[in-house]
Amino acid sequence: MKVLLLEDVDNLGLAGSVVTVADGYGRNYLIPRGLAKVATPGALKQADQIRKTGERKRARLLADAQALAQRIEGLTLTFQARAGETGKLYGSITTADLAEALERELGQKIDRRKIISDPLRQVGEHTVQIRLMTDVSPTLKVIINPEGGEAEEQPQDEAAPAEAEAAVAPVEAGGERPESEATEAEPTA
């Protein structure tokens, strides 16, 4: 089936171009969504007008994307997350988290699917690419700091370290644990 594209369609063509697509794709997806219409002789007469309109729209979108890209290039996002001693996060910073933080910083919604990154699972500095358009892909610096730092590693009260040392001392000295501690640590069947 030959259709005239009314809008730009990814991986298919630009507005105003005539393309051949599968009948079902044209009938069930492109035409009902207003992305294309059947390429009749009357519709083909409108192709130039549709092409020019599409070019103006692309130029406007490109200018907007480049302006947004300049704002993103100088941006650094900082996150606080729970992490283990090795710096590995207990969860992860996902593209949805990044999109939400970008929206707060820029005041403009960014689709999470345009952020090209696997979930960030390590403390430190990361570089993330955002695909605004085909030719416009700014990079963003993301810094992940451990939540609470060393405070989580140190015990809260002073009695806990003494009890911990007493329980570990026989094992460190090479001896075996007393029978009462062994039965408490291991559940009986």
C-alpha cells in the first residue's frame, strides 16, 4: 500500500514523502493516527505543501532542541542514595529518576525514553547522553553520593561495640563459640 506521510515517522520517512508500507500497518496504525493517508492522485498534489510544512516544523523543533541542549550541557545532577561499603547502590538511579530531576532543574518535561543510559548502580560521577533529536544529543553529568556517608557504618550507642567484641573474641582467638551462642545463632530443626 502506498501512503503519503502527513507527519515525520521514525524509521519510515519525513512528512510529504510517499512510501510503500504493509497494508495492515497503513490501515491500522498510520491512517487512524493521522500520520498518513492513502496516496491518491488528489493527495499527491498536496505532497509539496505537506513537505514544506514538515520542513518548517523540523526547523522549529531543531532550534528548540539545540537551545535545550545548551542548557543541558552545563548541567550537573546530584543524587543521594543508600550504598554499601564498596560503593554499590542498594537500588539504582533510573532514567525516570533522571527525567524527574531534569524537569525540576529545567522546568521542561524530558521523556525518560530519550535518556540513553542503563540504571546507575555505582557511587561516583557518570556521564549520561540525552537524545533530543537525531542530530542533537547533549551529555549530562550525574554525581551519586552515598547517603549518610560513614554515619551508617559506626554503631549508634556505646554498649553495642562492647557486646560485638565479646561475641567475636572467642572466634578470633581461634577458639570455638560457647555452646549457648551456637544454639542461639543456629535455628534448630
